[in-house]
Amino acid sequence: MTRTKPSVEILSTGRFLPPRILTNQDLEKMVDTSDTWIRDRTGIRERRIVDDGVTASDLAEASARKALDRAGISPAEIDVLLVSTATPDRWLPSTACHLQARLGANRCFAADVHAACSGFLYNLALAEGFLATGRGDTALVVATEVMSSIIDWDDRSTCVLFGDGSGAAVLRRSSGTRGLLSHHHRSDGSLSHLLHRPAGGVEHPLDSEGLDRGDHLVKMAGREVFKSAVRAMADASTEALKAAGVSVDEVDLMIPHQANIRIIEATARYAGIPMERVYVNLDRFGNMSSASIPVALDECLEEGRIGKGDLVLSAAFGAGLTWGASVMQF
Ligand code: ACO
């Protein structure tokens, strides 16, 4: 196959996980569930949860500083700052602006792009577009999620799934052969009811009855989301590989969104990638929404699971519905 020539590369990554661990055994004491059920149905053993008062920009600053330090880039060099989060510090202004001020990134534009669990891959594509068209040299892409703040801790079907965390990547225009090779992203808002927070926006403002009912918390039709996720991530992977001119056998590592081990296994099977070449960390962190992929990417780079020249396929799926896949060479 003819390979696409990249024009933007991932220079470095960083991650931050809050230290507090919530195990399945802890959840057994909170709702009617069991460690066995959670492990068998999801693959999750434990997740990280922030202490009270910790915000998305707190986590974001920690992961961003690690990525910037590793790249040897100062905040003042950032031209583009994109943040993905389903749990912004405030509705107005963006969490990206909070982060911009905290980092002292004084010459960038900063914005949140909200695509739920697909947010990191969406933002990689957007940042690449800005850099590749010459509207900047350096981008910082951060995904940061305090999922524990929007979970219904009385709903056993969702509260066992999610965790908090943040991951970041520094992108630079590249003249070499390494970098982002392709993206394939899609959305389908007609299925928004499968995974959403019904109240708290302008459409359904939160009143005291809604607050009591928990209408502002995550509602999910788990089985339907499951089926859509597998099909969408497998299709997007195939399309992204085709666009990159990379065959499935050439993929050294797949980093899927970490939602459920059964979704990951089924997606890998449909995409034609054996599980030995698929990275999984959801047993330790649960589903950190858009932060899942950059945290996994950072672990893989740190542990040497990704070496120089390796081809990596990443696929995501989330509320919206949104989904997509990216192919990159390191
Ligand atoms: N502990 C024990 N029993 C439970 C629990 C729990 N934590 N949660 C649900 N159950 C029960 C249900 O009540 C149901 O009982 P019933 O048969 O008596 O009615 C039974 O288990 C089966 O429920 P299902 O929902 O059919 O179980 P399923 O095998 O589908 O697993 C799960 C549920 C894990 C949520 C699965 O559907 C799933 O992973 N879906 C995808 C969710 C996901 O990944 N969402 C995020 C993707 S997008 C994003 O990341 C934002």
C-alpha cells in the first residue's frame, strides 16, 4: 500500500491519575454489585477518583506540564490549545481558558471541543489541521475528565464503569516520516438518547425535583451502546487504515477507548487485530472517557510498548454518538 506522508507528529505525552483508588470491593459496599460481576462484564478491577474540590483543569495542568517538560517546550511556545472534557470546571468560560491561564500559555488560542469519549482523537485531527495548514507550529491537546462528578452513585449499571484522569499530547509540524497518518471520524446525534445527561442545560434546566431524581447525572442504555460501539470502532479502524495506506498486519499496536473489555475484544476481532497487539489498562482505571486514550498512549510510550517507527491504530466511541479512529507512526 502507498503510505500517507505525515505533516504533524506527536512529540511527547503526559498523564495524571488522581492517587485515590476505588476498588470493586469498595463498590460492593455502596451498591448491590459484586467484584465478580464487574470483572466478568467489564474487565474493570479498580478506578481512580478525585478528592472533593479537584477539577478538570487541576488534572489537565498536571498531565499537560508532564507532556510539555518531556518535549522541552515552554507554555509560551503553544499556538493551539484544545481541551476535551465532559466535566468542565464551569459552563462559561472554557476549561481550555482555565488551563491556558494556569500554564501561562500566553500566545495561543484555547478552546474546548466536546465529543465525549472520542474527544481526544477528534482534537488530534483538529490540531493537525491547524498545524498542517501553517496556522501554528505547536499544539497541546489535553483530555481531562472528572467522571465521578456526573455519575449517579446509586445506579449500579453506570457507577461501576467510570474513573477520573487526564492525558495530554504535544504536537509539532514534522518534516520527517513519523506522525499522524490518517483520521476517520463520524457522529450520529439521532442516537444521543443512548448516553446523555438529560437536565442541566438550556433545554431542560435543572430544578429541585430534577435534582432529586438525578436528571443531571449520566444515563446510559448499556446494551445498545455496546453494540453501536463495536460496529463503529471496527468500521472506523478499517477506514482509517485504508486512508493511511496501512494494512492491518502492519499495525504494531492498537489503543482502543477503554470502556469495556468485551467491547475491546469484539472490536479487535472485527478489525482483525489479535489481542496481543491491543493495549488494555481499563482494569486499573475504568472508563475515563476522552482521557482513556492519551493515558494509555503515555503508558505505552513510557513502557516501551511503542518503539521508533511503530504503527499505532487508535479507535474511540462515545456519547453523541461520536466515534473515530486515527493511525499514527512514532
Ligand atoms: N452489578 C450487578 N448487576 C448488575 C450491575 C452491577 N454493577 N449492573 C447491571 N446489573 C444487572 C442488571 O440489572 C441486569 O439484571 P436483570 O437481568 O435482573 O435485569 C443484568 O445485570 C444484566 O444487565 P445488562 O445491562 O444487560 O448487562 P450487560 O451484560 O449489557 O452489561 C454493561 C452492562 C457493562 C453496562 C454493558 O452493557 C456495557 O459495557 N455497555 C457499554 C457501556 C459503555 O461502554 N459505555 C461507555 C461507552 S461510551 C463512553 O465511554 C462514554
